[in-house]
Amino acid sequence: MPLDLNSDLGEGFGPWRMGDDAAMLDIVTSANIACGFHAGDPATMRRTCELAVAKGVRI
């Protein structure tokens, strides 16, 4: 039975980074990307999504 390792990512806002999304995307199999309401800005969320796709991580 496969295991899905998931993490909340893309929560940084402008100059304020929240964790290391790129490093987490090396170990997770799926990611919940911030939606911009309580965390995340458009550039951070887009960059995280693009990196997730490049690394084969489900969003």
C-alpha cells in the first residue's frame, strides 16, 4: 500500500519566507498550496506550484 507524504507549502509572503518549500518538495509526494487568504502571495504560490510540477509532486 503506497504512502502519501503531504505538506502545506507556499505560505511565504513577499520577503517573509515560511520554511523551505524547495527542500520539502524533494521529499513529499503531494502538497497543499496556500490560497492567499491567510498565507501566501501570488508570486510565492505560483513559484511553489511550478516547482511541484517540475518535481512530480501532486498539488
